[in-house]
Amino acid sequence: MKHRHGHPVRTASVCLAAPRQGSTMAHVLIPGLSRGSVGAICTQAASWALPTSTLRSLTLASVMRSRRKTDHLERTATVLRREVMAAAKVCEITHESPSVKSLRLLVADKDFSFKAGQWVDFFIPGVSVVGGFSICSSPQQLERERIIELAVKYTNHPPAVWVHNKCTLDSEVALRVGGEFFFDPQPTDAPRNLVLIAGGVGINPLLSILRHSADLHRDHKEKRRGYDIGTIKLFYSAKNTSELLFKKNILDLVHEFPEKIACSFHVTKQTTQISSELKPYVTDGRITEKEIREHISAETLFYVCGPPPMTDFFSKHLESSHVPKEHICFEKWW
């Protein structure tokens, strides 16, 4: 199956996946959204609603037009989705890198939920092609604030062009969750270590998993209940440090939970000096087999997301190192 993190991707396997929800062709329309407030940035976005007729027209027209081409909906036709189709409103836009914009979207419908690592079908009024973007925020943030976050790399794909050139604060879209690449442990599950291996914009679903893991650990530490997660190690490679998305957020989690979370940034074409704050975490060159091999254990799950050559390389390396296939989860983007 395939979807996008700003590019198309293919899901190959799943770890700790709960039973699938929804149906590929099911479309459940929602009533108007309730009023609410989620802080200074998003307060004005909280009192709006897409009329049911508008949402119906947007959804059905996009599906009909999009399926005439080889794109996200067609490539993911066999992937089960949640049935909820939810309206969303853009409440913050940020330049994460020279080529990537992040969107924070308010989703007031409380029936809308997702698992860390999943993606959304992204329906845009006036754009016939449906986008597919991985969620990079945590499920708990949605529960607390009704906010999800997406990061979209610029390409000539119409949904990405819209995000970069036409999307503004208060822009309205519709979303539906799908995907079988996620981390969703239950409170009674055995503790697992995680190794997250990201290339470029493939960080998006892995950042969602990292943030979710931090939320789980925070809850277990403060409330003495819930899932007891093991250690989490993130390996993240990009062309240069300016293309390392969300590096401050990642380092904030490393500093908050040094006993649980560690990261290793890799750059392959760095031409400028690396800041003193980043330097201790940055290695020049690609992620190596040796680094990954040091983390192999019976209690460790591996999640890999990046360009196909990178994803193929590490998944095959892990298999040849006798890591069980059910402990290797990967997606590809290009």
C-alpha cells in the first residue's frame, strides 16, 4: 500500500497493530462542528463548521476525480480507513525547513482519532486530487487540544502545491485517517524498546511515534499506571541540518527524558558550520549497519521510514541479523 509524507509511500508491515478500523470505501459525513477554544493561536478557529452538503460535495467530487489518476486514493484503495470524515481548519502555519511547511489543524469532531504513525486522506476544496500526509503529532495532543500536525514537503503534486502556495490561516479541509503503520501498545503489553530510523521527510510518522512514546512514559511516571515503555533511540538522516525537521522538539524530549530517549542526527551534504547546540548529536555521513546492530535485542521493535533504497537496506539488514519480521515495520517514500 502507498501514501504520502509529502511524497508517496508504501506500508510494508505493522507492529503492535490493533484490529483495523473503518472500511476503504466507507464515507461517514459529520454534522457541524462544536465551538471551543484551544489556546491563543487557535481560539478564532474554534467556532466554525463545514456544512454537511459542502463536506459531501468535497468528498465525493474529490474521490471521483482523484480515482481517474494513479494517485494516493488509488494506490491506497486496499488500505482500511476509519469511517469518520472530519472537517478541519488550519490554525497555524510554520516553515520547518526551506522545503517543508507544517500545518496545525483544529479538528473539533471528537469521533476523529488516530494511532501514532498513521496518515490522513487530505481533501481540499477546489483541488480535484486528494492528498495523503502522515500525522506527526501525538494522539494525546488531539485528545487534549483537538489539534493535529502535518509536515508537507514541496513537490509539484497538487495537494503539496496548495499547502505551500495557497493555504492560509482559517483554510478549511476534510480529513480521514488511514494506514497500518503505527505503534499502539496497550497498558498490559510487555515493555518494548523502540529503534526509529528516519530518512528526510520520513521523520513524520516516526515523530508521531516518538511523541506518543514520550506521552506514555510521562503518564506512567506521573500516574504509576499505563504502558511501561522501554528505551527509544531515533536515528535521523537528512541532507543537512536545515533539513532536519523538528530537531528542537526532538532534543527537548531527549533532555526531558535522558534515561529513556536518545537521538543521533546524520547529515550527508552539510556545507555550513553546525551549531554548538546540535553538534553533540550530529554525525557526518549515513546511518550505518553497525549503529543499528548495537540495538538489536529480543525486546526491540524497529520502525523505518524513508526513501526506498534506505528502507530496503535496513529492513534486509535487520532480517539478515535474525530480527523477527514481526519486529520490523517499514514505510517507503519517494
